[in-house]
Amino acid sequence: MKNRFKHVVPRGKVSASENEEEDDNEFYDALAEGGGTPNQHGDDLFTLNIRTGHRRNSSDSSSETEETRETKQVVVVTGKHTNISRTGTERSAETNENTAASNTSKRQRRTRVPDKPNYPLNLWSIMKNCIGKDLSKIPMPVNFSEPLSMLQRLTEDYEYADILDYAAKCTDPCEQLAYVAAFTISSYSTTSTRTGKPFNPLLGQTFECDRSDDLGWRAINEQVSHHPPMVAQFCEGKEWRCWQEFTMTSKFRGKYLQVIPLGIAHVEFVGSGNKYSWRKVTTTVHNIIVGKLWVDQHGDMEIIGKGSALGIKCHLKYIPYSYFTRDTQRRVKGVVMDASGSVKWIITGTWDDQVEIAPVTGDSGTASNPVYETGSSVLAWKRHPPPEDSEKFYNFSLLAAQLNEPEEGVAPTDSRLRPDQRLMEEGKWDDANKEKIRLEEKQRAVRRLREAEAEQAAAEDRPYQPYRPLWFEQTKEDDSDVVHHVYKGTYWEAKEKQDWSQCPDIY
């Protein structure tokens, strides 16, 4: 059975100056952006505004120029029934096999962490002084946290890295990009129930995760900057490698907290040289003051092909939660387009459960109003069921529960060795808060010493060497003038030799 997709492309433009107002209204616009109506169910119709470029317009009444964003609107009409092909069944089975493999690795890994203790706290007494401020610069007690660092939380992006293993075998770049899109969506799978704040890493803090023996990948993370906070990450599988530079800004607006990622993530497939880059979407935590905390992901994501995949791209729309829609909540919908702008794959699903992709097999109609026919849909990703009683231990997934498990031979800067985080995991929150204050004051003292040395060097008119990360270095991207942190390739060699002589004393 084939489904029919209608693709309409009217031209339009959106003023860049409207972005701030759009942020405030975004939660209530799901109906217009693809939610259902009494006469048209959201699964049958959705629209996407795809950015096609920028243009500067001069105003007659002012010498100032206004930047506008050129867009085209894609309307997709789908059938009500979806077929799961044999390929989709194999993908699901492969995922289950990889999940089972995590229990048959060379080492026996734990399956949970200690239960979260009940420590009452007056949230408003702390948050009332944070309205309008960047929360990354405000010290918080561990009562708001979960016993993982941001370095470990970012490593959870690879829980479903088997999707990349499968994508590496695709010979069609557009099909490969559809699987990459499913992988990017899967990284949000546990955020619907995870409301704890990760520990802000100390400058120079690291986290390694070597799951080569069971999951087929290994990752190294380092906090490369403290103001602004920035994490550099490199992860490699057998046929792919990923890297990202993660930094963010946050806005607390009384009722909700917004986290806006600013860094860029990349994946490159070794065999083909196909490379794809994307930015993460906005995360919003609701009911900060009153009610039960809940998390939403919303916004637009563009995954851009580079290298051998130059010209193709994927546009995803994370539809914000709305009380006024019949459509499934936490919905993600999107399209993959080739270099000519033709739609080749359709992507639909939810970021907390599963994603299906469907190839476009033919089209009819007119050039301005084509109707696309698609083949059977493929189950590209399905979320693993959470561990039993996970709500008692921070709603951790199996992988999350294993990230902070003590391990011998790691660098002395590894997150597993951070004492306040370890005390929190053990349920000793009062001791954890005291230790957190000590560590943060130690970091401030080191920063003051570094600033004093810089001032003295400037006064003596001699060069001063600023702080440099140990495992990453700044360099320009191959295809742009953007400077970012690149993995130097020396961590695993240092671990093999157990040579940690260059590591700073941060704990």
C-alpha cells in the first residue's frame, strides 16, 4: 500500500526581528504549525516552513536595513495507515539485540543507582532571585540536580548509536540522512521524565565512556571553557565519528525555564565521507514554581549535508505542546530533500517514543503542486522501555544508571571521581552540598590566580599563555572560518600508558 503526500511551495518571508516574540507565543502556536483541527487530524496534514536563505531589505523611512528570512512552506498529506516494512522490523530487532548486548559485555555493569532521597526544599526562596538571569552562572544546591554531570548527560546522546551503524551501510545519502535525523531525535528520548539538573562541570573536568566491547563506540568529553560554559565532545564508532561543541544560554521567566543550545553537532561516515551538521532545539521546563515539572522540546532543526553529501538537507519541526490540538503530543515531523530541493523522505514520530521514515517513490500533479507517493514506512527508532522502578532513581535509563559507575584507570579529572556528585548519588545530600561549595570556591581561587598572572604579564609587557584544554584544541572548520574545538586524538593513548601527568588538580 502506498501513501500520498502533497507538497505545496508558496513563497514567503519572516522577519528576523520577530524571533523574540515568537519565543513567547510558540507554546500556543501548535495548532497553526501542524496540530489537528476538528475537520483535519494532525496525522493527515502538517506544514513546515523551510528556510531557503536570508535577504536584507532597506526601509524607505530609515537608513537601517532589516534582515528577512526567505522560506518555503511544505504541506504534507499522509494516509491514515502506516505499514511497517521488513526493514523496519529488522531495525527494531537489531536495536533489541544491542540492548541485550549491554548485559553481556566484558564487565558486569550495574542496572540502577541508589534511590533518590526525599529532601524537602523551598524552591521559590531560591528561584525568585533568578528571574531574568542566566542560570548557568547561579550556584544551585544539589537538591535540584541528578547525580550526573553535563558531560555524562551529553554522552547519553549515543544511547541509540546503533542507528548510525545502520546509516553507515546506506548507499543513498538521502536515506542515510533520514536515519541521521532519527538519531538526532532519539537523543531527547529520556528528557520527558528527566527534570533534574546535571552538575555544571569544573574547568578541565572530563568524562570518558568506552563501550566498544558491547555497544561499539567510545566517547571523550572535556569542559574546555567555564565562562561561557562549554563542553567539547568526540565519539567514534566502527564506521562513523561524531563531535560537538556544546554551550547554551538559559532564560528563567517565572513559570518556565528555557534552555537554548548554541553549539553545533556533526557526524561523518568514514567510508563515504558523507558529513552532516545540526543544532539542537530549545528545551523548556514548565511549572518551575507550582505544579509538577514537565519538559518540552520545540523549534526547528536543520541537518545540513556536507562533504560528499553537500547540497542535501533535512528539516525537522518539533511541535510545541498545545492544549488545543487533537494531534499526538511531542510530535516531530520533517522531510529530507536532495540538492535540487525535491522531497525524498518523510519523517514522522514523537521524540519520546519512536520515529518512522518513508521514501518518496513517485510524484504526480503539477510542478507547483505535486503529489508525492511513498513506499512503506520504516521503523527507524524505538525507545527502550525504562528500567523497573526508574521513577525512584531520577528516571534514569539503563545507560544513564551506568555512566557514573566507578571505574579504574580513568583520568583523575573524570566525572566519576567528582566527590560532591558521588556523595549525592549515595544519598548524602548535606555532605554533597558542603563539598560542592568547596569545589566551586577552589575553582574561583584558581581563576583569580590566573587573572592576576595575566594582569602582571600585561604590566610587564610579556606574553601570557591563557588556559588551554588538555584533550581538545581550537582550530578552523574545513568548510568555514568558524573556530571550534577539535579532539587531538591523544586521550586513549594516555589512558593506555596511565600517563595523567598533565591533568590539573580540580578536585
